[in-house]
Amino acid sequence: MTTQKENDEAGQSVCIYSRNSVQVRRLRSLQTRSGRDATGLYLIEGVRHLAEAMKHCVRIETLVVAPKLLENPLGKKLVRQLRIAGTPCYSLTPEIYHSLSQAEEPQGVAAVVRQRWEKLEHIRPSHKLCWTAVEAVQSAGNLGTMIRTSEAVGGAGVLLIGNATDPYNPATVRASMGAIFAQRFVRAEVEAFLAWKQRHQVTLVGTSPSATLDYHAVTYPKCSMLLMGSEKKGLSDVLQQACDLLVKIPMVGQVDSLNLGVATSVMLYELFNQRRASRANPR
Amino acid sequence: MTTQKENDEAGQSVCIYSRNSVQVRRLRSLQTRSGRDATGLYLIEGVRHLAEAMKHCVRIETLVVAPKLLENPLGKKLVRQLRIAGTPCYSLTPEIYHSLSQAEEPQGVAAVVRQRWEKLEHIRPSHKLCWTAVEAVQSAGNLGTMIRTSEAVGGAGVLLIGNATDPYNPATVRASMGAIFAQRFVRAEVEAFLAWKQRHQVTLVGTSPSATLDYHAVTYPKCSMLLMGSEKKGLSDVLQQACDLLVKIPMVGQVDSLNLGVATSVMLYELFNQRRASRANPR
């Protein structure tokens, strides 16, 4: 994202006055999937997310500041810290910043961050609570909520099956409330995922409204992995058949499903509560 | 929403060709809180929501159709049924419909529906699972998710404390996935709510990150009511102090809170699971 010239100016601002400058077009491209995929970068926006990123020692590739908009004292302090540390910085006019921002009330600070991906072959079923695998989640917000709860219960990370879903979508990043910086991410095709599952003898736990097992009546083995499908279609047949345990979350009212972020979280808290109980009363 | 003239034409369409017609301005006003409050009406959009409304025998005040956009066979069938039953109908051009619609891919059918509110003095702590009370929820989507889960676990309905939150916001209606038509709604000021709680000897269960009781270690009495605060601030001091049980949902990762819809759902499923267990093993 940074050119040699900009790196030479590390710690100094590059002032940008045109919406059509190379820099602004690059920043704008990070709001699209193709732009993120091509660069391996993503955008975070707002003081809170910048603070979270720095708390997690995430390397900021480029700081993006609209000095006239940035009034938040913590935001100003973080920007000062990063500039002293030599982080390249784009300084934007309020108009250009507004044209880039997706926030309702832009705070005048954003940052370009490098995506973190791990390879499936380097992943082990975790000593942490569990991995959560997802197939084709449609709502970026739902995925962010799932990442947030996975972090809350001490989950290892999120394994994305297939290419449909991008955890570095700005709406996902926002909904994760900082968990995006703490959780681990892996992407794998179905076949590779199933081979990995077999090799590591993972107990794959899927949910389905047609399952007969009640999620709350099952004792989940330590080496479990949660697998969630898409909002509309649930799990594909091939992945349902690969599940070692297929459970349902019972419902008694006149709705036919739960929100996907909720269903994932109810499952994760069940696994978490069982793990806590087994630690409190080891056999 | 309908004039006498339109009622006389029940079953017939009023064709609307101007974005600035009285009818279109009235429809547009229902996307605002003040417009909904002034009329006691709200808008639902899309085939799925119309089907859910009809399944719940909700009275449709006015049907809103863009015939050139409506291709869905079920949608066409529902519109036919409603028109035969004499429901007043506005027929819009695609352009006018698009100007009203909040859907990404408008299906060409919407409906004006009357809000349902009950008075606090008519409400009893339910024989159903429990009521969920909420204070100043900020995200319309979160509120919709809470309504959806409340319906899923057999909750009675949602009690809104204060005036901050409108369950008939279009984003809430969408996120409720039809539960808006099944759940009951009450609005009350703090003082009236606390007097009601006292009178009915309800066990008020609130959540707080600073609570010491683990939500999963508590046995909730039958006459419990869940109370949730806002996303940013949680419960106000006065409501925290009114709680009979203040519990926390434990977290072990590097996030400081759960999504509000998730936290509510994790609590509701805990209450639901305890109720199911006590029914299976009555003392």
C-alpha cells in the first residue's frame, strides 16, 4: 500500500487533496472484496477499532487521518504514537474522508491493516475451546458477531469453508468489536477441510432443524469443532453428512430459525459451559 | 391510512403515479419514528413478511403493490387473496416503489399494518417462559433479533422501558423474521414498570459485566423476567438496583462484551433450558 517514496517519509504525512488520487482509489478499493483479495489488506475505521488494533500489536501499514475531523483525545494520542513510531500517514481533507468513510459520524481516523491468514496444514484442533467452521455466511454482520462470541468463549478462530465469505469485510470487522485482531483465520475448500478433519479425528458438530439430537442433551468431546451453515440454506448436504454429531437447537414459538449469530453463540456457550463444568469436576 | 373514498373502493387498486402524492408521502412517513408514532401504523415489505403477517391473521390496512416488479408466485397469490378479501390497495409504478423500498432487491409488495400495543396494567407475569424487558436498545437489528429469540423460546413478549426504542422500525421488523407478529409489546416508564414488578412479585434478572453471579450457576424462579440494557451503557443504575438477580455471562477472551442480541439469547436459552429440565423432572 505504501510506495518507496512514502516509506522514505515514514512518520510524515502525505497530504491528499484529490478524491481521484492513487492513494484514495487504493483506499476505496479496500471496501470491495476484490480490492482486499488483491492486496491482502483491509481497512479499519474509528478510534475504538484503532485502539483495539494497537492493543493487539497489529501492524498498521498506513494511517489515514482527517485532522480537521479528529477531535477525540484518545484518537489524537494514538495517531501521535503511531507517527512517532514511523507509521506512514495519509492526511485527508474532511470531504475526501467523508467520501471514504462508512461510519455514521466519522471520527476522522482509519488505518490500513494486513490480513492475517493461516494455512490449514498448520492448524491443529486447538487446546482452546474449539474452532468454528462456517460455510457461506451471507451477512457480514452475522460473521462479525460469530467472531466476537468465539473470542468471548476462548474459541481458537474461524475456519471459512469455500470462498464465499470474507472476514475482512468492513461490516464484519465492525461487528467483531476487536475480536478480528485476536481470532485466527483459515480458509479451505470442502475436500481439504474434510481430509484435515479425518486426519485429526475432530468431532464435527453441525446444527440442523431436522436433527433429532437436542444440543443441550449431548456431551461434546474435547476435540469438537462447531460447523455452521448459511442463513438461508443451512449446511450443504455434503457437510451435513460429514458431521459426527448433528444437533438441533429446540424452538417452541412461531419462528422457523434463529439468527445465525445467535445460533452459533448458543452452541458456543453450551460447549463453553460443558468445558467449564468438566474443569471444575474433572473425572 | 385509508380515506373513506379508498374504503369504498375496497378490493380495487388506487393507481399512484406521483412520488409526491398524499399516499406516497404517508407511506414514506412510516419509515420515520414520528410518522409511525402519529399513525400507529408500520410498514412491512417483501413476500416473506407479508406471508408471515397473513399466517398470524394480522389485519392489513393497505396493500402496496408495484405490479411490474411483483414476479414471485406466492407474492402474487397473497395479493390476489387480499384483494378478493377487500383489502385496499395502492398500485405503484416501479420508480415510485423503488423510492419507498429499503430492500436490496425489491419484490414489489409491501403492506401497511397496525401496531399492536398492550397496556402495562393488563399484563401478568406470563405462564409462558418470561417477558423480556429492554432499556434503550440502540440497534434496530439487535432488537429484532431479541424479539426473534424471545418467540423461539416461547417468551411472552417484549416490554420497552422508556421511549427510546421502537419495535416497529423497519429494520427491527425485518430482523424479527415474523416474530413481530407473534410477540406481545408493552411500553412503560421506569416508575410504572418498577411498581408493576413489585405488585406482581416478579424476579427481575439483569445482566452486568461487574456482577459476581455466573448466569449458568443460578436457578431462575418460575416468575422471572429478563432485563437487558443498551449496547453501550448496559443497564442504568436505577434499573440495576431494582434487579433481584444480577448475573454475568462469563467471557475469557479479549473482548469486553457480547453483542446485545447474543447476550439476550444466551440468557433466554438458559432460562428455557432450566424450564425444560424442570418440566422433565418435576419435584
